[in-house]
Amino acid sequence: IKTRPEHAMVLFVLLALGVTGFVAEAFRIAAEGRPQYEEWSFIGYPLSDLLDGIDAIAGWHQAMWVLHVLTFFAFLLVLPITMLRHMFTSPLNMYLRDKDRPKGAMKPMPNLMETELESFGASVVEDFTWKQLLDTDACTMCGRCTSVCPAHATGKPLDPREIVLKTGEVMAATGNPQVSPPIGVDPEITIGADSLFERITPDEIWACTSCKACDEICPVNIEILDKILDMRRYLSLMESNFPNELGNAYRAMENQGNPWGLSQGDRAEWANDLELENGQSVSVVDPGDAFEAEYLYWVGCAGSFDDKNKKVTQAMAKLLSRAGIDVAILGPSEMCTGDSARRSGNEYLFQMLAMPNIEMLDGMGVKKIITQCPHCFNTLMNEYPQLGGNYEVVHHTQLLEHLIDSGQLDLADARLDERIVYHDSCYLGRHNDCLLYTSPSPRD
């Protein structure tokens, strides 16, 4: 289906360009009497032997040279109207990639409490930026994005390459003037409007895990994830078209400040009866008080409520105490950062959670934050600055590595007989380039 007649034309022009060039070279060598130094022309020289003795060989050389030039002009003509145009658009797309926005940050949106915008996200081609539309012409159709997509690998309907190509199809069919898409489509498929959802289904959009694997492997820096997240914003904010599970999480975040709907009063329950160095206890600060500790330990929803993650939180608190790091937690005053709301397209809920958090942190005078949740880490460091919240944020793995290297945490007598695997979250590795290098044995 994806093969078009113009693809055969491209191959023919490229073949003719090479053949006419080598034949013109052979006529030239034959006309010069096949000098010895031309033996290095490993195609033209043997061909010239076949042309020896032809009458008016100089005229034949001139005719073949003209044919070669005409073939080159034909090549120039097919460049902008066929898939070959990515020879120009791909390097241009790489040069014009967004260099200012952090990799882990979504595109900012205006304050939804005050904006006069009537539509949010992307539902039609015109809602995308010119750079997002340039992506569709820059695509080389190599399929690397699809090959690394975990959703696609598990049989879900998402195919990242198809997101780019389908966007290009809608743009090509509804633009003025209309142009042909770079690859063929099923003739039974018709596009009647510039709506992206003429070709892209909500199931494809919701299957994405936002891992960014597609963006990272793309050889021409196409921003596939941005397109998916913009379409999610439209589905969530304009149509309320999202999975039922998300609706429950939205209500819980709005009413209880966490996606599970658990009581905020239980956020610091993990610290009850936890004994630290020198008999100290975890310091819980009130938002109305000035923040005097060096670091705020942002525990996150999972670290506060999930039984497995509570053990990580408790172990981290003990290590920080052993290293002499002065930290405090917010306890019941800590709310969800809003990451899951934003990644699922609900920008309104994200801002509703993020703005009070920023107002509270700024009012207390918090400057440095430790967090163990990769999503909280990414949101606090990369996305809160879009709303005016600027903090020095460090992930707990980075801090522990620094404390070990500096000698504040002594592992000389540490022992671990079991073999372990550490899951390097997408929001540490791909989104923020926080790579952890570990050896198989703690003794190495």
C-alpha cells in the first residue's frame, strides 16, 4: 500500500543519473584514445573498450553528456515533489529543534484560569506549530521509532511512525494547494476535513507511555511525543475523552491531592516511630513556618502511600540522617505535583495542583529539594519554572552517589550477596540524561 508510482520514478532517475554519467565518461575516454592514467576509472575504462572504433565518437560523447545533464535536471525537479525532499527538510529539522526547552518538559500553556483561548491542544492540522508540521516532511520513514516503542511491542494500537505519517496525510490532503503525501495510502481511505482524528484514533493516543524512546532514536530529531501529548490535551480538555481510570485519578487528585484518593493525613505515616541517628525523628514542617532546613525532602505520592515505596522512603531518611544532611518534609501539606494530570493532557488540573505548591514553597523560602520519584523530579525541575517555581532539584540516587563519593556515607563494610537490577526510569534516563552506572558487585 505504501509504495507509490513516483517511487519507481525516483529509482529510475537515480539509475539514469549513474548510467548516463558512466557512459559519457566511457565515450570521453574512448575519444582520448584510452590513455593509461584513465585505468583508475574502473567502470568507464572497461566500457570504453567496447566503444573503440565507433564513428563520430566525439559527437556521441557530447550527446551523452547533454543527456546526463538533462537527467540531473530531472533529479532536481523530483526532489521537492517526492519523498526525496527529506534530503533538505531532515537537516533543516535537526537544526531548528527546540534547544531552549528542557528535554523532559512539555510545551507550556497559558494560565487556564485567565486565558481567552477557546480551544486547547491539537485537533486540526493548524493547531500544530510550523515545526511540528515540518517534522512530517523530515520523516525518512525508517521505522526506528516503531521498533523501540514499548506500547507497539506489546500489541497496543500505537505506531509512532504512523502518527507522523498520518499527520502528513491530513496536511497534504487538506492544504492549499493539495500535495501528495510522501508514501502511498489505501485508496479507500478518504480525508474530508483537516481534523487529525480523521486518521488518528484516540486509542492510539492513549496507548502511549510517554517514555520518549521514539524521540530519542529518531535520526532526524522528529518530536513525536509532543504531537501525541498535544492531541491528548485536546481529548482531555475539550472532549473529556479519556479512559475511565483517568477520570477516577483526576477526581482523587482534585479532592484528596493524590491520584489514589487516600487521606492526606496519612502522608507522613511512614515516619511514625522511625528512629534516625542519635534518636532523632523526621522533621515535619508547617507551610506557615519559615523553612530552616537545607533540603526539603519531597517524598511524592508513591513514597508516601505505597507500602513497597514506603520502605524506600524510610531507608532514604535513615541514610540522609547518617550522612548529616539537614532535611524536613511537608507531610500532610505535600500535594501531588500534577505530573500524571499533565502527561494525560489535563493541563487545567496540573495548574490547579502546581500553583498552590509553588506558592507554598516560595512562601516558606524553599531553595533545595530532594525527591525520589522520577516524575516529581522532572516536574519540579523542568516544568514548575514555567509557572514561576525555580528550585535546585536533585534525585535521591544522584545525592546518594555524591555522598558516597565524598565520603559522607561510608560503604566500606557494606555487603550485598544478592544480585539486583535497578530500573532506570524513562524520566531519569531519556528525559533528563541522568544515567546511573553500576557494577555487578558492590565490591568492584
